[in-house]
Amino acid sequence: MTDHKAIRREIIEKTVLYYREKFASAEFIPGKSRVNYAGRVFDENEIVNAVEASLDFWLTEGRFSEKFAEKISDFLGIEHVLLTNSGSSANLLAFAALTSEKLGEKRLKPGDEVISVAAGFPSTVSPVIQYGLIPVFVDVTIPGYNIDIEMLRQAITPKTRCIFIAHTLGNPFDIDAVMQIAGEHDLWVIEDNCDAFGSEYKGQKTGTFGHLSTISFYPAHHITTGEGGAVCTNDSQLAAIVRSFRDWGRDCYCAGGENNTCGKRFSQKFGDLPYGFDHKYVYSEIGYNLKMTDIQAAIGAAQMDKLPAFCQRRKENFNEWRSIFSKYPEYFILPEATDGADPAWFAFIVTLKEGAPFSRDEIVRFFNENLIETRNLFAGNITKQPGFIGHDFRVASHLSNTDYIMNNTFFLGTFPGLTGEMTAYTESVLKSFIISKK
């Protein structure tokens, strides 16, 4: 009889060989190869882990999920990490947790106001609307692209209960100011850390300041599991509530495949259920099923080992773009990091100056024709998006910079797969475009 362990070793050895044959580095050919704004960067370790998890055939959260969550926890220095099936689900769960009746008078309720920005990604705002609360949109600054702190102060009313904002494109917002304001008004803070995993503010990792924070592992982000995300917190009660919302709303905290961890599975009273009703089937929240699979977590566990190097490479690529675009100061506003911040930049964001002899659409169209990917700053002004028109929201004062960004801003990637050949080619394309407009 063949030893299954020997077969497994052979499978893993051939998986490594497969990676080397299948995913050998492709040559970059200027004008023929794409310069992507983002992409997965991996080696044989991610594929080996995925195969290992497949051979285990433990399809829900298992040993790799535990390992992945522990690596995130160690990296951030945060106590609780709850893996999810996407960063958007992480945002939904973080917000949903704050609506729980278990929080008493501090819970968020329909009609309460939540401060955010309109120059961002929809999943930071969608949960607010989905739970019947009122988004209050505050303008952002240029060239930081984060919330305007003075406008934030002025936006607060007696109805304000929460601040839910992202570190835009990896650049931390003014965390000291935001947390001070939140403390003065007893507000919840959710850090959308999806674009900033690895960024630091005054020597501390982003995602560790708010009551809750979120991460995305979509392929464009700092590490990837394909689809995937996480909610992070140092608050044990909030972690338990997030877990309940994530796991169908159930009250039981047993891990998958475990039973009676609390020792009281059949000896408690809940709601209007009979005494002793099986605790594994008690539901204390109106929940979802938004868990990560162990195969995804296996990939993430391998990616985590690369995160510091990935962040360093993003910073280097950002500086390379800055060197290129700084040659045209009459046309472009270049991004600036927040004071005290060390961003692991998600992207290099560029805004056209007033009076530039070309439009944003012209330059990005030229880049695209030359196989160079660009992106707008996500939703532009989210209040103008068709899905948000007709919903209740409030604009705190004005969104002048947001509207300017909507029309005049784009970004290029900084992901670790970007090479010097790609940036050099892009520089030549940019130069030819500028010459054509003089």
C-alpha cells in the first residue's frame, strides 16, 4: 500500500516545479506589455500552501486560518483578528457590530449620523445607508486626499455617533486629530485600513487606533487571498459581536467542528426559547455568513511573510513616480503624506492644476492607448453616483475639493510587481504626451 504521506510530499515537490514552469517571469516589452496599476505578486509558497490546504480538505476555517490571523495580529500588535470573505464584508461587519443591542445606549440606531467622506470607495458608506443611518459627507484636502479636520469639527451635531473613514490610498488621515475629536464627543471610530495595511502613523501601524478597523485582501491590495478581508480590534466585546454577525448571528463562539467550549451548551436560557435549548443554535444578532475559507487563509499566511518587503517596494515605486512627475510642476499637483505618517502607498495619485492645457480624461486616455493602466479616485464624488442618489445623506458644508478630484484626478499603481522598465516606459509616454500639448 502506498504511503499517503509520501504521495503528499511528491505532490508538493511537483507543485514547486509547476510554479517555476508556469509562472516564470515574463519579459516586459515596451508598448506591447501592459503596465498594470495592480496585480498579485507571489511565489511557490502561496501555491504550496493552497495545495496543502486542499489536501487537508478542511474547507472552512482551520489551521491556516488560525495561522493567518495570528500573523496579522502579530504584525499589527492587535488582539483580535476576524477573517472575512472580503474587505467590503469587513466594513459591513464592523459597522453592523456597532448596532448591536449588547452595546446598550452606545449602540448606533437608525437616524443617527455617521461622518465620512464622499471622495472614497462605496463600501465605507454603504453599510451606513443599509442600516438606516445618515452619512454626513465632509470634504477632503488636496494633496493629502483625507478628511478636512476643521470641516470635520464643524460637521458634528447632537446626532453624530460615529466616524467611519479610510486612510486614502495608504496615506493615514490625521489620526491624532480624529481620535481627539472622537474622544471629546464620545464617538465610535472605524478605520477603513483596506488601502493602508502596513502604513504607520507616528511609529504605530494604522488599523490600531480606532475601536474597529478593516483590511482587504483583494488582489489590488498590499497582500492578497483573492477575495478576503479582516476586522481587527482590541475590544473583546466588539470582537465577540463581530464574530456573531459574521457567523450567522449565532451566540455560540465555538470554532468550526468544536462543541460545548463553554461547558454550558444545554444549560442556559435565551430569549423566548425553552431552557436548555442547544446554544449552538441560539442567534443573538441578525447575522450573515461572511467567513473566509482555509484555502484562502493558506495563501494569506504565505503572503504575510512578504508584507514588509511589499510595503518597502510600494514606497520605492511611489518615490520613482514622484521623481518622474515632479519634472512638470506647472501641470501636476503631487501627493503629500500626512505629517507624522509613513505611508505604504497603495497608489501614486496625481491632480491636474487649474489651467493645464489638457484634461484628466485626455491624459488617462493616452496612457490607456499605450497600455498603461490608471484609475480615478474610486467613486469621485459618491453623492453623484446613481446608486446613492435618492438616499438620505447630509453634506456638511461643501464638497469643492471632492468635485475637483472627481474631474481632475487619477492614479498609477505602486504595487510590488511594478518594475523600473515599466516606470521608464511610462515616463517616455508621459513626456511624449506633454510635448504634444505644448
